[in-house]
Amino acid sequence: MGQNFFDNEIVFRGYCELRDSDSNCNILMEQPEMAQLLPELKGQCVLDLGCGFGHNCIEFIRRGAAHVTGIDISKKMLTVAQRENSHPDIEYINMSMTDIDRINGCFDLVYSSLAFHYIEDMPKLMADIARLLKKGGILLFSQEHPIYTASENGQGHYLFDELGNKSGFCFSHYQVPGERTDEWFIKGRKYYHRRFSDIANAIAWAGLCIQNVAEPVPDENMITKRPKSDAVHNPLFLIIKAVKL
Ligand SMILES: C[S@@+](CC[C@H](N)C(=O)[O-])C[C@H]1O[C@@H](n2cnc3c(N)ncnc32)[C@H](O)[C@@H]1O
């Protein structure tokens, strides 16, 4: 069972506001790259881990998916999903993805956007996902980038030029995987740092083969909307697409 951080009232309200803004980094950087890597979904069965408000679940139905299962540990997130993104072919389940070894089913796509860094045991998660995927099935996920999760104080250390603009990003403790805590809306957000090799090995040990790795770069639209973004100095997101052979 992971930390149910998003059910905290302050976090939930803050996150709703963040997602309502059209200049957040998910919308500008992470979602476009994830969409490009999606496989053909006509008639496919999809499992979305940490589905949040269900935006992606309903998008999979729009793209022709036959059935979508969305799992989230947060009741508050799923209440919004049921209200705003329900469909007869979407089933939302309130459970932790650490317990998906209890699910039976066979999926063409296991998808997860920005949730895996909340999970401590990545090798187990990958093994559970591999068991749920059909042969030839795809895992597509994004997470906070390991350079971003590395530092033990939960923050990077920005360098500034003489005008006060961010000019660089330093990080520490990259080689020390494990739990981190930081302040995001409230103190005490818990997540897990893994080196890129830990992530790639967990995928390989589960019998999945990496097809694509992406580290989204801010485009002109992002730089216009967020001129002070730090994403030119350090990658915010790591995206991996893998296939079950
Ligand atoms: C940053 S939000 C992303 C939501 C959604 N995937 C999206 O992109 O809009 C992370 C989500 O992961 C969920 N989550 C965190 N830990 C989880 C766990 N152990 N099992 C299932 N969901 C989890 C949170 O409740 C939250 O809804």
C-alpha cells in the first residue's frame, strides 16, 4: 500500500488548480510526448495505473479502446473521474497499484502517467505488469525524471545569473536510490528515487523490452507560456515504452 497523498484536502485542491491551468508542464510537455508513443487502440483493453481524474481513460475510449480499467489509490481523484470521465466501457477501481497482483485480466496496453515514482518496489510492479500484459502488449509510462528525484532534500539546487534568472541546475545523491520527501502543497510528499539503471533493469528483469525512451524538451509554446521554466536545464520527465515479447 502506498501513501495516499492526493486525498489530503490541501493537496487535492492545489492539484485541481494546477491541472486546470493550461500552462502546466503535464499538458505542455509530458502529455504530447505520451500521446505520440501510444499504440493503435482500436478494440484494445487498457489498464491505467494511477489514473487520477480519468482524462487518459476517456481519451483511450475516444481512440477506440474496447475496455479501460483505471486504478487509483485516491478516492477523491476517482470521484472526479466518475463524475467527469465516466463511460460504460470504463471501470474505475479504488486500489493501490501495489496490489495489482490480485487482478485477473489480460491487457494490450498498461499505461501510467506520473505515478510510478510513488511506488517503492519497482521490480515487483514490473513483474505484476508483465503478468497482466498479453504477448506483444505495451507498457507506456512517465515518471518524474531521476535527475529530478535524486537530491535528498527533495529539491534541485538552482544556479542564478546576476539578473536572478535560473542559469543551471545541480543535483546530489543520484547514486543513492530510496525514499525521498519534499514539500508539494504540504510537507511530507513521499516518493522514490531510482537511478536510470534501476528502472531499466526492473523492466528487463520482468521480461519486457524497451522500445523507446523520451525526455521531453520544452518547445516554443512551452517557452512562451513559461519563460522562466527550469526545464531547459534539467529534464522533468522520463518516458519509457516497452513491449512484452
Ligand atoms: C500526478 S497524479 C497523475 C494522475 C493521472 N495519471 C494524470 O496524468 O492525470 C498521480 C496519481 O497517482 C495516484 N497514485 C499514487 N500512488 C498510487 C498507488 N500506490 N496506487 C494507485 N494510484 C496511486 C495518485 O492518487 C494520483 O491520482
